[in-house]
Amino acid sequence: MPKKKILVIPDVHGRTFWKEPVSMFFEQVDRVVFLGDYLDPYRQEGVFDDDEVYENMLEIFELKKRNGSKVVLLKGNHDQHYASARFRDLAAGSRMDGRNWEKYHKAFSKHRDLFQLVHLEMVKDIPYVFSHAGLTLYWLHKVNANMWHLPDNKVFVSDEEIIGRLNMLDDDGPGQEMLAVVGSRRSWMGEMTGSVLWADVEEHSMSVAPKSYGMNRVFQVFGHTRLNPQYDMLSSEYMAMIDSRQAFMIDEAGDEKIAPLKNYRLS
């Protein structure tokens, strides 16, 4: 059996670093997963042209439209505050381009069906869970208590049903309230950890994963917390945070769970 390969593209923010690896490896991988945050560039990086940022995002949308399930587009907090006016109002204080809000909102509304919040993929019999900011135990408990009301022993993040429930939080009602939860690192009124769109890497336990909800049975891949240029990723046995302005490869034929593409040689 061929070994599965997944190309992972962390936070875009108007950058074009995704184009070369997608062009080079698209035919050789089983999946391309974008971790979200397509807009709101960091101006200190020299990205100033709003039209170019917008067109860059639309190119990614077209890639998904042309290739269906081979391309997974996840949402980040910098997407959701354009996609949902309710989320924008609940998550006030984020770095948002108010001048272009209507334009961006129309684009996300038109392409609503292209996106999801969480993606599950089996690699070497390990459930890999992809999201923008990662799933934390505290936030999952909050969602279950407020939305699902399931027995705790029925909630496993390696379960397709639970992944589906998480993706259904992206509605126009109470789900947005759960997605807008921020941690105390970002707000003095914040909670213990943020949502799947907001959790900072400091809010994840990097040494020991809790057993509740099967969190110790999955490997999470997420971005959201921008790394200093000297670091490729922060990783542990249970997760990798890869917001470092470069692409990554997951290859069943390799020894590493995930590797920066610059260190990868196609097997």
C-alpha cells in the first residue's frame, strides 16, 4: 500500500509561501491542509497591498474548488471575524481590517461550504487532528456542558462524530459563542483557555496530554501562535505548533510525525 503524505500549510496572512510547495508536491500527496488565517497580514513583514492579499486568498479558494476533498481549508480567528458578524462582535479587539470587512465578508459568505474548523486524518494508525489553534480539554468541557450534554465517556476527539459536532459549531447561533472564547493570555476577562480558533500554545499542556476525551490518543497539528524565525515548530509527543511561515510534510514512510519541508526528501 502507498504511504500517505499530507502537505500542511500554516497561517497564511497574505503571504505566498504556500504556492511553491503546493506546485511541487500537489500530485505526490494525498491531502493539502491549510490551517487558516488567510487575511490580516503582518505589516512589519512588508505585505501592504490589500488587493494582493485578497487575490492570494481567492487563489487558495480556487485550489479547493478545483480539487475537492484533496484540499482542506480550515478557518482561523482572522477568517471567522469576517465570516461571521456575530463572532466579530463577540471577539472584539482582534486585529481586523474594518475598511475591507464587507468585501471579505462577502467572499467568505459566498464560499462558506469550502471550510471546516477541524479535520481528522489517520496516519500510521494515529489520529491526527488538524485545527487552527488546537483543542484544549478546558474548552472541550465547556462546549460539551453548554452545547452537547453528552456523557464524558462518549466524547473522544478521535471520533468522526465528535469532529462533525465541532465543525457544526460554525453556525449563526450559540456555536459562535463557543468559538469566541478567549484565554486569559489575550484578555484579562478571558477564560482558562481559548477556543479552537483562539488557544495560544501556552494554553496547551506540552508535556503530558490529559486522558479525558481521548486527548492522549491523538496528535494535534495547529498554528495560531506566531513563532520566532529561529524556530520551525514547538512539538511534543501529542502535538505540533507550526506557525512559522513555511510548509510542513507528514509522511507515513518517514520517522518523524511531521517535518519542515526544508528538511524533507520525498521517499
